[in-house]
Amino acid sequence: MSNRDRYQQLLTDHGLTQAQSAEVISKITLRPCSVRTVRAWLADSDKPSSRPCPDWAVSALLRGLAEIKLS
């Protein structure tokens, strides 16, 4: 499964919007993450705006979701 697919599955499984996921990643990494960036990660690979979803983004989202679950 690609990072794009994993990221999309996490959004679906946890009922998150792209904006919410960008906020979670920003809180975990302490770096900005925009909705536009998330959209580029999730765009079909044949689209000009598509960008590969990095490993760190999936890891940060997973870590953020775990922290949310614990609180």
C-alpha cells in the first residue's frame, strides 16, 4: 500500500478532513502543513499538482492520532 493510500485510509477510518489532518501534522511536527499540501499528496498521480506523500507525513499523522486517542 502506498503512502497516499495509507494516508487516505487514515482519514477515512478516523473521520478526518484534509484540514484536520494538516492541523494534526502541524502540531506533531511543529512545522506548517497546509491543506493544499495534503491535497497534493492525495491527488491522483496523473494530475500536475500531485506530489508523493512522504513517509514522515504518514508517521506524524499516526502519532497525532495516537495522542488524540490517549487524551
